[in-house]
Amino acid sequence: MNVRTLTKNLLGLMVIALIMAGCSQPQSNETTAAEKKDEKTVGIIGPMEVEIDLLRSKMDIEETTDLGKLTYYEGELNGQQIVLVQSGIGKVNATVAAQTLVSEFDVDALINSGVAGGIHPDLGLGDMVISTETVHHDMDETAKGFKPGQIPDMDTRFFEADQKLINQAMKGTKELPDYVDVFKGRIATGDQFVASEEKTKWIYDTFNAYVVEMEGAAVGQVAYLNDLPYVVIRSASDDAGEEAASIQENFVEEAAKNSSHVIQQILKNMEN
């Protein structure tokens, strides 16, 4: 074999090696993408800064994205991939945040947490409610023959929470302070800060709800429309009575701390 033939053969081998290397690289990327797709991601929504601050301070933030004037924090907390967002107060804000988590971040479950006004007679300040279902207490088409809270052309009045997430949340409450009683029950949502005993009585009598707040049913409706599991975790920071605003100021930080603890326990026990 002469030098020219040897050189030609060596060049041919180098070309083949480069082609094989180029083909193998996309395969490696595809494997990485497939592994990432198989990993479940949980979307977590809190209306106020105090309600997400503790979670954000404990998570390993990998990426931050600003969309629609909201900031979404992607990363890991207690071994679980999450996307955390402060939605702002009210049902529209919660809806935008929840649907963005679904559409843009492809989350597999939704968790909404925060504070609420306690309206059930068994509920005390600082107690916690894990949602069995949520309802819009300010949805009113009764003049057309619909029941309170019923949305026309929807086949459900109450948005049922996911039983597995409920169980995980209940399990996560075991290490809460002794003064915190935990309940499972219905959560009523409306675009109003309820500070009226008359209004509180009507909501309780009409919906048999444990707490009243301003985002949960919006998250529940988004979860329902997208066929995703969800749960709402609320700590009672006030009694939804005439002095609700001043009472909430004294309890909001402790209530948010307890909700944050339960979410961390859910994530810790969640299976990918």
C-alpha cells in the first residue's frame, strides 16, 4: 500500500468518525429531553408576596421568566421540580397565572396556597383547610334559574380537588403547631375581601364552606378545564367579620408560614 492510498484511507476513516459523532449527538440530546419530559413539574401559586416568599427563599432557582407582568421561578424544592409565581390578588390574576403555568410551563399539577377568612363555626384563627372542592360564591345567574355559584354551560358547580394531593397535604400537616386544627372542606372564592358578618353567614349557609378567599376556585376551574390535579391550602388569618382587615394583619405571616410548610411536605413526599 503506497502513501497516497494510506492517506486516502485515513481521511475516509476520519470522515466516517465525524459523521458518527454528529449522529450520536442529537441522540444524546433526545435522551436528555425525554428524561426531562418524564419529570413531573408542580405549579405553585400564591397571591401575596408573604405567601410565596418562604418557598422562594428555600428553592434552588434555575431560571426566572417574566410573562404578563408576572415572574415565574423555575427550579427545585425538596427534590421536586416546581414553577412558583406570585399571581396577585383576585380571580383574574389567579386565572392568568394558572393558565400560563399550564400553557407555557407544561406543569402536571397546580397548588394554590395562602390565607383566608374563616367562616365555618368550628374554625379558629390559624386553623388550616385543605380543599375538597372550590366554588365561586360571587357567580350569580340565579335570575336565569341557575343555582348560586353555578356557571352557565358548565357541567359542574364545584371544582373537585385531587384526592391524592388532598391526602399528601393532610399528611404534611402533622408537624404543624399544636394550636392549628386542620380540616378538609369546601372553599368559597370571590372577588371581594369579605368583612361582613351578614355576608359571611350567607356564604356559609349557601355553600357550607369552611373559608372564603379570592383565588382558589379560579385555579380550580383552570385545573378542571385542563384536566389537571389541583389542591388549595388555606390558613385562616381572619374571621371574615367586621374587623377582618385588622385581624388579618396580626395573623397573615404565621398563616402563610404554616401553608408554606405543608406545601414543602407535599413536594417532599411526591413521587415523580
